[in-house]
Amino acid sequence: MIDAATTELEALIGTRAACRLTGESRATLHRHRNPKPPVRGPRRSAVHPVALSPVERAAVLDELRSDRFVDKSPAQVWAILLDEGTYLCSISTMYRLLRGHGEVRERRRRATHPARTKPELVATGPNQVWSWDATKLAGPVKGVYYTLLVMLDIFSRKVIHWTVIPQESQWRAKQFQLDSIAANNGVLPGYIHADNGGPMISKPVAELLIDLQITRSHSRPHVSNDNPYSEANFKTLKYCPAFPDRFASIGEAQRFCRAFFTYYNDNHRHSGIGLHTPATVHDGTAHRIRAERATILSAAYAANPGRFRRPPTPPRLPSAAWINEPTKENINTEFVA
């Protein structure tokens, strides 16, 4: 329609004015009126008249493949031959000839790493799987940090042990494992999971856990989801309204963490464990508390049934806690019993 309108106006006011009024490009109008003839048959690749002949290409390849130049780059070969008074072709032509024969590749010996196995652990009760990690606490001035180590039970979410230290080391990490077991009245877990930090994978920690017959488990590098319970615990800590921007001293950091983790274990109703406190789930009293909650809710329903759509029940306690729960088709999951 635009072409037709342009044609009608063109006879009255000219091509340029008609295209301006209709909004059509003059180049488009010319292309529509003068289409290119269709190309018939296969197109032949254009060969430059001064391109290397097959004999010259073979000579270049023979030179590049010779014992003298087989380990050198085309740029070095080109420069050496030029210094000797020989010019065969350009550097880019050498690369093009080698590329055409599949002989251009990365020559350096590159490191290869085996695929990391995704950790898959499940705990169906306390003291089966523990998880620990470290986080930084800002000190009194910029650049000064304290390190907080936290060990928790992934099933009950209870913080088994914590400590604030000036900096991490493999020996402090080893002592932290021993202190965590002592804080749990000497009860050993079946597994201890951690990320791939230096102290976590250090030899003293590894030897200690082997001696105690505790299975080690580690996250994949740069995959924070492999240690979700410790990461969530640190978020709860640092999102606390009372959490300060900086701690004036390591003693102040210890006092704050002592108050926080005491509250967390004994008073914080955790949504992931049926709104019970981690301490009651860890010591097994949560089942009795849930039964008492059910009794109170039943009484409330009996007194005012019209206020409920159905008989209320307290939140259920978890049956299992997973680190990377596999799909049902995966049969290689290691269950912790």
C-alpha cells in the first residue's frame, strides 16, 4: 500500500517529496522496483589471483611441520625465516593453513581436575550429622576482623559449640572439634560436614576425625548451598536487630555471641523444626511439647469450633534433615542412621 501511495504522489510532487510524505525510504523503493536477479546454481568461492598455489601451500606446511619448527609458533617461524632471508607467506596465512588441517590448538599443559561429587547426607535424629563453618566479625577499625566458628547439628539445629578467635589456623580448628565433642557431653556424631577452607581440610583435623572414626564430608568449591544449615545460621545471627556494625574488642564479640546462641538454642522457635527450640529437639523433649500443644489446640477447638475451618494441629516435627536431597531415581545416596 505504501508503494502504491508513493507511486501516485510521485507523479505529482516528485520521488523525494512523495517518500517524505509516506515515510518510505528511497532506497527501499528503488530495491522494490529493481530487484536483484536470482542466483542460479552453486556459488563458487572466489580465489584471489595472487593466492598461494597448492605447491606453495604444501611447502609452507612442510616447513611448519619440520623438526626445526614443529614446537614454535607461526610468528616465531615467520621471524626466523625472515632473518635468514626467506619469506614464504604472512603469519596469518600460516595460521590459516594450519587451522585448515586441524593443527592449531592450545599447546600448554593445562590442569585438569576431577569432577567434584555433590555431598548427599541425611540425618533422621540428633548427633548424626554436624555442620561447621567460619564467618568474619568486623573489629573496631577497618581491616580488623575476628573469626567466629560455629558447630551445629543439622537435625535439631542446635549450636553444639561456638568460639571467637583472632584468626583461623589448623590447630585451632582441631581444638574446636574436640571442644565441640566435649560440649556435647562426649557424644560423637557420625558425620561432620564443612566447606573447603584451609583449616577444614587441614591434616590435623583430618587425622583427628579419622582417629575418632567420624566420617568427613566437604562442600564443593564455591557452592554455598552444600552447607546450607551453617549459612542460614550465620544469616540469622547477622540479621539480628541487636547485631552491631563493629565489635570494640574480641571480648565484646564473645559476650554478644554467648547471649545470642544461648537465646537461639533455648528460646528461638525455629520454623524448620516445627516452631520448637533447637535444645528441645536435640534432647528429645520436643515430642512431649508437641503433644501438650495439641491438647491446648483441641481444647480451643472444642470451646469455639466455629472459629476454625478444621481441627487445628501443631506443626509437625521434621522426620529428616538433608544436605542436597537427591531425586528419587538416585540410589547412591548415603543414608545416616
